[in-house]
Amino acid sequence: QVQLVESGGGLVQPGGSLTLSCTASGSIFHIVALGWYRQAPGKQRELVATINAGGSTDYADSVKGRFTISRDNAKNTVYLQMNSLKPEDTDVYYCHGRIYSSTTRWNEYWGQGTQVTVSS
């Protein structure tokens, strides 16, 4: 099995910054993509940012210019640098991975979530 472990959440004032990290471990043959999603109570989980095996990135319109996703392939780790944070960024953030555990089997994996709160 593959596990995703997140860290870096916390409380920050509006305009401040946080960096989230997520490390994949376990039976990993190939990582197709890693990314971050967020979910507020009563709402659907939504895409924040993704990065694929070729290094291409995708961002939600609401975070473009403020958030940056990156990866360290040697460590199987993905990062989300969040700048100019707004109260509406307050959510539980989930790490996501589309990962092959063998040559023919892949799955979608999720971390446990980390709380980000932006408040004065």
C-alpha cells in the first residue's frame, strides 16, 4: 500500500505564508501526479494545484500567482508554498497522488488532511 503523510498546516494571519509538504511511501512503482486539494465543511473537495511526472503544473484560478507547487523526486515529496493568504483559503488541505504500485495497477491516494486557518 501507498501512504501519503502531510505536514505544515497551522494558523496564519491574512497576508502571511505557509508551506505544506507531503511525502509518499510504500509500494511505489511510478508516480503519475501529486497535488493538493482543499475542502471546507459542507462543500465538495476542490483542486488547489497539481504537478505531473513531466513537471507540468495546474492551479485553481483562485490561487494563481499566490501558491506554488513543487516536488522533490528523490524524496517522493510534494510541496505547496502558499503566499498572500486570505481568510477564504481557510480549509482542510489534502495531499493527493495518482500512483502505480506495479506495472499495471494504479490508484488514487489521499493524505489525512492538514488544517490551514487564515485569521486575524
